[in-house]
Amino acid sequence: MNYTLCNECLTVEISDEGAQLLSIRGNGTEYLWQGDPAYWQERSPVLFPFVGRFTDGKYTYDGVEYEMTLHGFAKRMTFAAEAASDTQVTFTLSDTPETLKNYPRRFLFQISYTLKKNTLGVLYRVENRDEKMMHFGLGGHPGFNVPLEEGLSFEDYAITFAHPCRPDRVLFSPAYQLDYARPLYPLKDGTKIPLHHDLFDDDAIVLENMADTISIRSDKGIRSVTVHIPQMPYVGFWHKIRTDAPYVCIEPWVTLPSRDGVVEEFADRYDLIRLAPGGVYENRWEITAE
């Protein structure tokens, strides 16, 4: 089932399948990528309880081996919707016998979307309902249309940071798994990544130590989209490799994928969120469409 949030600025549609954003419309513009299967059929998947790939699709937890697919299982599950109004809706997912086969922790995972003027607030809330320490990864993966206006091209746009910064690039192996290197990623004028399709020929550009407010905008146009991620240490930029895909994903991540060639023990991962029994974790971020 789909849910609609609406005010004088934006109309937002969200599905209970994966609690995934389906549309962000305003100013006569569709800002969100619409899932053309010729390029990428998803639109804004939620990444939980892991971000990225595991080596051979496997990991261990408490010494027991489990399997998990790319970006975790939440994006393929139906959430329960509650507290729905014209400007706010909360989606809830809890453990099931099936999730326990792949992830041996009992949990409550909630995603709340709140619309205020031209900004969509996103709140991730995770509760540990298990008797053991809970470890998990978390992230977002929204795609945005580029260009946002007729008469402009993909190359007219840039990823623009709100202030000058010197981010480090998180590198990946040919198998798209975590490498150890962290070279400096230079920005044009200290703030911009000019867009061109071959930026993504080697998959995503993932950065850390960057400004926490990031826009896709063109000096030739008036429409833009901005993502504010104050609690996210990593951000990825991606479209389908070696294509002319007319979108860019801005992916706020709390955690990173598996290391190349390592079958990870969840409890040993330095970057995963650790949540004691009964504990609650929250992370807020925003999308602004102009």
C-alpha cells in the first residue's frame, strides 16, 4: 500500500514495501528517480541491518555462519504503517522467524517521514528487543533525477557541498568490497564534483570527512535537491556503472560494506552500531527540494 504526504510545497509518496520513497513532487518537478528498469528499478531503498555486500554473501555472528543479501533484508519486507496524517507517517518492522534465520537478533525498526514546507525529514529508530548486544548497519539510498529541468543536461550539474572540505575516499575492490586505502578526494573549488557519466564507471564514490549538507544543482537552472546528513559519517554517490543513467543517488551511510576476502564476524566490526538490550538508537536526516 502507498501513503501520501502533502502540503503547499511538496507531495511525497511512500510504499509500505521496504518503507521506500516513491515520489517527491513539487514546483512541477519530480525530484525522485522513478525506477526505470533499463537502468535501476529501485528508487530509495532502506539499508538495514547491513550496508553493502558480504564476502560470498556470508558472515558470522556469535561464531555461527549466516547469509545475507546486498544491503540487508529490510528493503524487501512489508512494514506496518501507523500514525499516518497528511504530513507524517511511521513505518515499523520487527523480527520474524524468517529474519532470525539470517540475522539472529530480535529488534524493532521504525522509519518516520515528516513533511515540513519543502523538506522531508527522515527518522530511523532501532530498538534492541533481544537479550544480547545488537550490532547492525544502516543507511539510505535515494536516487534523484538529473537533470531536474528541461533544456539542461546531466553534465550541467554538480554535486555541491555546503562549505569547503577535504573528504577522503573510501575505496573498494573489483568485487565492490571494502579496501583499506583512504586517499584524499579533491573537489573543484573545494566544494564541487562536476557530474559526468564516467564518474561511476568503477561503481560508487564513497566519501568520509565531508560537509554534511550536499546538493545536486546547476548554475544554469533553478531546481535543486539537498540532503542534510548530520549523523552520517559516510556518503556515497552512484548511478548504474558504464551507462548514461539520468539520475544520481546520494547515499547516507552510518556503516560500511564488508572487507574484501573476509568473512566478517559481526561483533568484531568496528563501524557497526552497538546497541545494548533494551537500548534505542535514532538517526535523523533530511531531503529538501527547491
